[in-house]
Amino acid sequence: MTSALVHFNHTESRNLTTWPDMRRSAWKPNYGDMLVCIAILRELDLGETVRVGFGGTLSQPVERAIIRGSTYLHKHFNFDDANKTLDSIDAPMAIVGLGAQNPTQDASYLDGNEGARDFIARLNEKSASISVRGDFTAAVVERLGGKNIRVTGCPSLFYTLSAPQVRVPEMLAMPERSVGVSIHSGLSANIFCHAPHEARAMHGRVIAWALENAANLSVFEQGVLREYDIADHDLPFDERRQAASEVIARMKAEELFSPERLMAHMVSVKSIEEWLAKARDLDAILGFRFHGNMVALLQGKPCYYYVYDSRLTEFCDVYGLPYQDVTEDWRDPAQAMIDHDWDGANARIAACFDEMKAFYSENGFAARFA
């Protein structure tokens, strides 16, 4: 049996899901995409596979196709390219983890987009059901004519082939805690952010809090070049310091910590496996990246989100995770995680896991879940 992998963009080397050096490669990796791709491949028995990206056409027959879900439902997505690719696949197909995004949760924002309606119509025709990230995306898909919608969350949360069970480490309540911070300092006013100035300023407050309230801190870059430069020890020291100064200036955090302090804690990873290993040794991760915080959940550790768009809010709501909007007053993130209802979050994660299993089954895919 041969399966088409639609819009998968992962790379592998020596049994690792890895990616090239950002500075030396024309292709700029999206770390979250890598995690989604490899999670789907771990979860499903797909037999032989062939890859095709949106805009391309499949040149050989396949028995089925799996489409990597991502944030496709937005105003700037090239639906013509996506529909061209789907039309070239003469086989049943299924999309897993489809997402919608706009700065606020206004489900009507694609109502007049015929390309989006055509995209959903193709999924209706060739799929038994449509897997979406959360209730906001479900509402958007329904308005576009989608049928048989399942709210599954993101397949990446089930990378371990089971539903994570989050527990709060005792050390999180102590000043000797070890924490990670996932950052996205390049945020601007666009479909991904409703409050860029507040979001960037909150970065500074979060890092400053962690510097003063944790014994160990890892600040994770996630594919933004100037953040990557700070962590790259192959660069001359002065270039790294200049990059740190620029990132701190974007955060308006010049009075909170020095470039050298940021350099001392900046972490870069080159594979999914390395990312997960570094998360394993932390008591929690807080910050601004969905998958940057998710690696904590995959290790059974708590996380705390600072949200600035519909995507992050939707994810936190579907899993019952603790969060605050970047425009809200400061609160102690460690205490917020300690006080959070993690039993409720674990129940929501388990419910998404059941929905994911049902989705795969009804679309004819053999899953490897425990």
C-alpha cells in the first residue's frame, strides 16, 4: 500500500527528525511543523509513502492520502494551490489537525472566501471526517460548509503514542525550580497577533521573572534568525551580543537584563529528540509558542501560555491549559500553574486522544497508539 504525504516538510538524518543550520540553508525550518510531521508518521502505519506539497501534483497512484494540518484557514493562504494538489489525488484523503487563525476569535472572517469553501468541499468529498484543532476552527469550518467535524487537538500532542498525563513537580513551588521560556520576539501586527507591543513587552517581563525566580533557566529560540544568532556559539561573541541587544530592544527590556545574561540562557535545538530531552529536565515551560510549551506537556510537565491570537487561545481552551492574554495584568506564572486544575486538563487531553483515534479509524488509517 502506498500513501501520499500532503504538505509534509520534515527532514530526517540518522534516525533523528532534524533540520539544517538556519544561516547556511535557504530553507528555514519551522520547529513546530517538524514535530507535527514526525508525530503523524509515528502514529500511523502508512506503508510506502510519496510526498507532494501544495501547488504540486501527484504523479503516481496511491491508495490514500494524509494531509498535515496546519494554520491553513486564514486570509493569505493560497487555496488555489492547495485545491490544485487535492484535485490531483485520486484516492480517499484525510486532514489531521486543521487550524484557523485570525487575531481575534471572529469565526466569520472567511465567509466570503470561495477558495476556502472549495478547499473544505474537497475535504467533504474525499474524507469521512475532518480533524480540527479546536472549537474555533470547528466553527470556521462549519461556516465554510464542513461536515463530520471532529475536534482532536493537534496530532503532535500524541507524539509518544499515548495521552500525556501532566503532574506538577514539587520543585516548581521552590526557588530552586528549573524553567524554560519559549519566545517569539518577532511578533508584529498581522493575522498572528492582536497586540504586538504588549506581546513583546511581556517577553521581557517573563524572562526577567525567570532570571530572578528560578535556579535554572533555558530560553528557547524557535526559528527566528536573530534569536538563533544569540544561541549560536559558532558566531563571534560580539555578533552574538549585538543580536541579544537587538532582541532585548524589541522587548523594551533594556532595564531588565543585559545582553550577556540573555546569551547565557539562550538555547537552540537541532532536532525534535534534542528538544524533548531538554524539556525533560525542566519543571515547567512558560511562554509564547504553542509547540515550544507543548514539549513540556509531552514530558508530563506543566506549562503556562501568554496568548495573543485565536490560535493559542483555541489550543489552551481545547486542552484546558492555563493562560493569560498579553494585555492582562501580570500574575505569578509558577503559582498559576500550581493552582491550575490539571486533572481537568488531563481529562480534556484524553478526550482529544479518543477523538484522534476515532478520526484515524473512520478514515481508514491503522494507528499505532498504545
